[in-house]
Amino acid sequence: MLPGESFLEGFGKNVHLQTDKDGHPIIINQIGMSDPTDITEGTVTEEQATAFMTHMAACRMLHLSKLSEERQEIVRCFCIQDLNGLGMKHLTSQTRYFIKLFIRIMSENFPEVMAKIRVINAPWAFTVAWAMIKPILHPRIIKKIKILGKRS
């Protein structure tokens, strides 16, 4: 297994397979299913994480650009963040640093990629993560986010 592969497996299921009722490609990230051990043990470097995150986002942008050209309109994605399995092991200082890094990379290089964001299966531990993430998000992004618990 490559360094970081276990953590990145939770992001590996983010393939566009369907569209929502508005035609937005649906992307599902199963963050709670990822194994943060490589990050918490320092196996993944910031350089490796940055390269992966940038590559993943660039591939997403290429896909959206192709769809936009085909449809002759700007296409943005509908992102579902499935937090089933998220726990305190995902919220160490190292993983929080990488989450902030990902948000910075996305907001600086790929703004307005998402039409809407739904956080599903949000456990109690998510309140810690949300308190950390919300202040660094642009208000325009916050308006796109709806958080749904396990029963919503």
C-alpha cells in the first residue's frame, strides 16, 4: 500500500455516476470510511497531500469543463459528504491541518465548483469539525451547505 493510500480510500469513491434533478454531477466523499493513520503517524507529507488534492480537484474541474462545453452552460457539482464512521480519530491536530489545507487549495484554485453541498450522517464529532471549518469558509460557500444528521 502506498503512503496515504488508506486515508485516501475514503475519497476514492467520488466518481460521478449520476446527476441530481438539476443536472449537477453528484460526487460522494465518504470521509468517515477513510483511515487517517497515515496522517496521524506522519507517513503522508504536506507535499504529497497537496499534490493529491490538487490532482483530484483538477480532474474534477476537467470533467466539469467537458460537461459545460457539451451542455453549453456552466456545470457545477452536487457534493455529498457522507460522514458515516467519522470519529475523533479523524479530528486529530494532524488531520485538522490537512482538512484546512484541502479547503484552502479548493477555495484558492477551484472556487465555485460546487452548486450545493450536503453533509449526511453527521455524528456528534462533526460539531468539533464544523466549528473548525466554518470560520475559514466564505459566506457564499456556507449558504450552499446543509447538514443532515443520521435521521434526516
